[in-house]
Amino acid sequence: MIMRVWRGWTTEANADAFELFLCEENFQAIAGFHGMSVLRLDGPARSSS
């Protein structure tokens, strides 16, 4: 098993679309990918994951 920590951020208005991209589009194309967890923190000006 390989575990990676990745941090990203976006504007609050784009947070839902960014999370959808991460969970349903971005990593699904990687051969051998079996799943992921996303932790999200919404702040006053931006969201980070």
C-alpha cells in the first residue's frame, strides 16, 4: 500500500466542484487505484483539502 498526503486549496465558490473533481475524475484514471479519503476545511475565503 502506498499512502500519500496532498494538499490543495480553492476559492469557497469552487470548493464543491474541486472535491467532485478529486473524488470522481482525477484519480480514477490511475491504474491500481483503490480509493481515497478527502478531508475538507471550509474557511471564510477559501477551502482546503
